[in-house]
Amino acid sequence: MSQTTPAEVAQFHVRRTPLESLQHFLHRYPTMVPVLVLIVSVIGFGLVAPNFLSPFNLSLILQQVAVVGTLAAAQSLVILTAGIDLSVGAVMVLASVVMGKLGVEMGVPAPLAILAGILCGLAAGWVNGMLVTRLRLPPFITTLGTLNIFIALVYYLSDRNTIRSQDIDAAAPLLKLFGNKFQAGGFVITWGVLLMLAVFAVLYVALNMTAWGKRVYAIGDDTEAAALAGIQVNRVLLSVYMAAGLICGLAAWSAIGRVGSVSPTSFAESNLESITAVVIGGISLFGGRGSITGPLIGAIIVGVFNSGLRLLGVDVLWQLFATGWLIIIAVAVDQWIRKISS
């Protein structure tokens, strides 16, 4: 039997153009897209926006994205399974109202009030997960419905009233823990920023170093194939929605510290902002692809653009315009990268 010579093997080697090489590289390392965007945007705004690179402004960017970034972590879990959760912001506000209602108005010890709020987030995630797995409802429709249900509960429990900062200070100052600040080499960091980083660190380990994480990616990539491989799809999906709800409960605690009060109308745009961070961060809306670190970078990118444009005196209208284009470009890049596997 004749052996294949190196020359014959070389005939089967496909030569790639530089653009195709970039496409394959980004397909293998999708997080590099938001990393490059972040580097370019920081350098660009640093050159044209006054005081953009000052420790004060960079600290402010991190403080401003802490809550949305934490929500983006919850959103990422659901999107990795090829779903979407339109209720994360409402769950967060509901959990914060529960914390404030119990800890400030009803005199429940702050630790128990906080625990009740976090468990409320967990329960909301369980409701979403059960509707998706047991009733086989599409995640988009399910969470669109529960979004309205949770908002109604927020209005009912709060009676549309805000719990003021001074009342929290008097009755349950622990609720504002994640708004506390400390100095770190000229930077002013809140504990909410550390909470966001800790959530992403835990999810990175869970998604990359555990069997559960591999199952999450497998379900997002191909649900039927995952089921044929012996993965209990419904159980994993339920755990994903419950984990997302738990993270929303933690985000609620962080949100109280960020704004200093408990308002039923706060963070009205947080649902869409969390999706924006995930999409810009390189996690595919089709599921099964992307790194959990991407949404963290995506949230920071949005914060960088908003801060840089604000320092340049650009109207808020055009800040929204720029964010919209970031989303469109991110989805277009994702579609281009996915062509490799199609």
C-alpha cells in the first residue's frame, strides 16, 4: 500500500486569507472581540475626553456598571442555554422591595430581611424555570409574562412608595453595605464592584471546571443532542433559572447600596441593559458559545462609552444611539463568526 507523501498532504491544506484567519481566531476565542473593543475605546476616549483616564472617572465607571454587570451575569446563564430572561430587572427590584419592606418597615433583623430578599429572587427564578421546563413555554414569552407579574407584585408590596435613605440608615444600615467605598491605589471602589467580580469569578469556575457547566453549554449548543447524550435537560435548565434568580437577589442588595434607597421604579431599563452587556460581551444569542467573562467586559464597554461621550459633552440621545450601534455590530460580528460552524 502506497504512503501519502508530504507534497500530496499539502494539496489538501486550505490556505486562508487574513480575514478568514481572523474569523477562525475569533471563533475559537470569542471574548477577544469585546477585549479589543474595550482596549480601543479606552485608548480613544483617553486621547480625546478630558480627565477620562483619571482614577476618579475610572472608579466611577466601575461603580456605575456594578449593578447591571451583576444582572448581566444572571442573564448570561440563561442566554448560554439559548434562552432569554426579560424579567431579571423586575426580579431584582422585587427582591429589593422585600428587603426594604421587612428590614425597614416591619422591623425584621437586617440579615433575615436580606436573606428573604435573596430567597425571593431564587423563588422567582424557580417560577421561570418551571414554566419553561414543565409547561414547555418559550423563554421569551415566559419571562415577558413574569416580568409584568413581578412588576405588579413590586407595586403591591411597596404601594408605589420609596423607602428613603435616612429610614434605611436608622433601621437597617446593613442593606446599604455594597454602597460603602474604600480606597485602592488612588481608586475609589465600592463593595458592590467586588460583589460583581465575585459573582463572575464563581460562574467562571462553575461553567469551566464543573460537569454542570459543560451541560449548560451542551444544552445551549443542541438541546436534542444533549438529551441523547444522557443530560437531564429540564433539571439543568431549572438550575440555571434558579441560579439566575439567586444572582438577581444579590444584585438587589447591591442596588440598594448603589442608590441608597428602595424605589419601585428604579432600574427601569436594567432588563435591556443586561442583555446589551451580554451581547456586546460576545455570548451568542443562539446559545452554547461565549465566555462568562465577556458580559463583564461588555458592561464595562457600555460604561466607558457613556462616560467618554458624557465628558465630551455629547447629548444622552447620542449616547443611546452609540449603544444601539454597539449592539447591532456585536450581533453582526457574532453571525459572521458563526458561519464557520454552519
